[in-house]
Amino acid sequence: MQERGTPKILVVDDERGMRELLEILLLRKGYEVCCAANGRDALELFRSSTFDLVITDIRMSPVNGLEVLKGCKAIAPKTPVIMISAYASTEVAVEAMNEGAYDYFPKPFNNEEILTVISHALRSRDEDEGSARTREGPLYFGCLIGESPAVQKIYESIERVAKTSSNVLITGESGTGKELVAKAIHRESSRREQPFIIVNCGGVPENLIESELFGYKKGAFTGAVANRTGLVEAAEKGTLFLDEIGELSPLLQVKLLRLAQEKTVRMIGGTEDIPVDVRIISATNRDLERMVMEKSFREDLYYRLNVLPIRIPALRERKGDIPLLAQHFLSKFAREFAKDIRKVSSYAMDILCNYDFPGNVRELQHIIERGVAMEASRIILPDSLTLSMYKRRQHEGTGATNAPAELPGQGFDLDQHLAEIEKRLLQTALQQTNGAKLKAAQLLGITFRSFRYRLLKYGLATEDELSSSDN
């Protein structure tokens, strides 16, 4: 790449209108642009000059886009190549990605989307996006990942809260990363060199959690053959993280209130109060205010724990972070599984960004893990995404479920059933919009690109029909 200079991009397409469109888009963004009307001229230009990125059509003659891709990779392996085509298919996408293409766009494409991908591709020329970002700075605060305004507020809250020793209550849905926020607060605080003790209040049986927290004296109950220190004392001068705090029984709420007020604990079977220096960070996915009103959670304990509140937004409230998170998990699992998978395809990313993620970041992580495990190419394609909940939500309230009242004895193919539902909905949307594909996509709440992909997937349209038809 030219050192700190203007990026130089080669555009290859045998359609004059497309060359001119891309040239105008790129020039407006300040890029230097060179155009070629066929693959042969493109390779000659590539051999004689240095380019930072190549955008090439696939269906050209006598030298097609895949041959341009192979030639460019043979000459300059690090130069990213973006493929575009009016003849979109999964097979061509897989072949292009296996040959080293950076991404694949069907025509017509969204101008802003392709400009964003071009920007990312230029950055990736000298550094692998997803692994080259340092874990310092706003994108990676501790173990947290994100750059949306909602997450920036969390970073700011962590920095302010960490400077104090007051108790913190972290709220948010399951899977949003409450434990990560608690760990980040601990690491940024003056207690960072001291213990960080985690107690899952909903994961320990009620008859055991008291002894786990406060410890017990020898002979306090059957089986207590020696004194045992509790987790509160083990967190001395450090941080005690109480996850799922809303699951505590009324009795334990009383004992925890004493710890929060007096900074002392009393072991089971003991008679002395033991002073402790711990900071309490609590977390819950339940509505504690409502529980206080319903008298199922002590009001005085609530206010003792909720000195400094932090709310973690659901992933659907910070969808701008989905691409960054998906790339992070992709890099992580690609290393773990020793697979050369470097990115999520634009089709697949559309699906992810239009999904509500009821399981939040944890669900996204599991989806990407499965995708990496199952994908055979070098890019995550839509068929590798296991989004059964997504498909079900798409069809809620449509009356098109037709699910059997009882499962047959020989079993039931859920994926096939969901595919049939999706196909019927695509057909219904086309009928209601008199074949207007863009309106049909809007009716289904998906992007036009995702709609085109599904039409091809279910054989509802051919590549030639899509390339020759209007939106």
C-alpha cells in the first residue's frame, strides 16, 4: 500500500455504467481510481502499477473475474479483492472466497454498504482486522467490545465507578456481559491486585449458599468437621461479585444486609462478628424495583446495593456493535479450531444485523462458534448460521406456522419445516407487492440483499431474472 498516500483502487467491469458508477462513488470519497473494461486489461494494469484494492465483476470474457482474482493474488497476495456480480450464487461466493476474495456483492448493491466494506478492506491490507486491534482504548475496554454510543456510556461509567469503593448494582438481560463489566470495574480499581470472588446466587442450593458465603465453625452442623472460611472473607480487600442477586432468599437477604451495613460477617455456628473489607458488586436480570414493591426483595438491602447503578443495554439496542463483535468471535474461534476463516459474508452479516438476539452477546458468540465449526469455505455464509429463533420470530403472527399439534413418533425435521414456512412467506410477500422485490423485502423486514439471496436459495427466481428485473 502507498505509504500514507491516497488509496488507489482498480475497478474492473465490462459494463460501462457500472464502471462509471463505482468511479464516481470512489472519487467522491477521495480515492484514486483506475478502470478496466475487461479482465485481460485489468491484469495488465495490475502488473504495471500498484493498487491498494481491486473491485471486479465476475462474469466477463475472455478473462472472467475469478481469473482476475487469481492473477491479482499471484502478483500481490495482500491486496484485497472485492467481487461483484448480477449472477449471485452461493457456489460462486464459496469459490471466490476460497481463492482469497475479501467479500462478494451482488448487483444491485447498496452504495453505502460497499463503501464501508471498501474502507474495512483497505485497513485489512496490512493488518488482520479483528486481531490487530489492541485491547486498549475504546473498542476493547478490559474484556468488553463495542464502539456504539450505548457502550461508550458503559466505559465512562466503569471509569467513574472504579475510582470509588461504593457498592455497584449492574442490571441487564441475560447474556449482555454483566460479569465482564464487574471484572472491568475491579481491574480499573485500586483493589485490582486483590481477589475477585464470584458467587452465583442462583446456582448454589439455598441450604449451601449461606455456608459458602459466610463460612462455618467446626461442629456447626453435621459434616462440619473443621472450621471453613467463607467466600466473603476470601474476598478480603478485594471485590465480591454477587451474580443473580435477585435469587437470594429472605433469610440470606437479612444476612447480606448486615454485611453491606456493618462490613462484618458471622460464621455459621460462630458468636463473633468478623470485620471485612470488601466491595460488593451485584448483578441481576430481574426487576429489583418491582420485587421491592412486591415485598420479595428487601428495600433496605436494595438501596445498600444500588449505590452506583449501571445498566447494560441489550444487543438489539446496540446493533452497530454486531459486526465488531462477530469479527472478534470469528477470529477467536478460527484460531481455536485452526480454520482459515477470516470474515462474515455481507449476506450473513445482514441477517445478523436484522436479528433481535434474545440471548444477546452470548447468543451471538454461540452462533459464530457454530458457524466456524460448520463452515467449509473461508467465509461465514448464511447457511452456516443457526438462527432457528430468528426464523420463528420472522413468522410469528403470520398464521403460516402449520406446526403439527404433536410430533410424530419418527421425529420431526424442524429445519425443513422452517424452510417451507420461509419459502411460503417469500411467495406471499411477492404476491402482495405484485412482484416488487424491494417492497416485498421491506414487508418482511429484511434487506433487499437478503431477500435476493433467499429467492435464489429456494428457487423462486433465477440469476438471470434477478439481474434483468427491477427492484
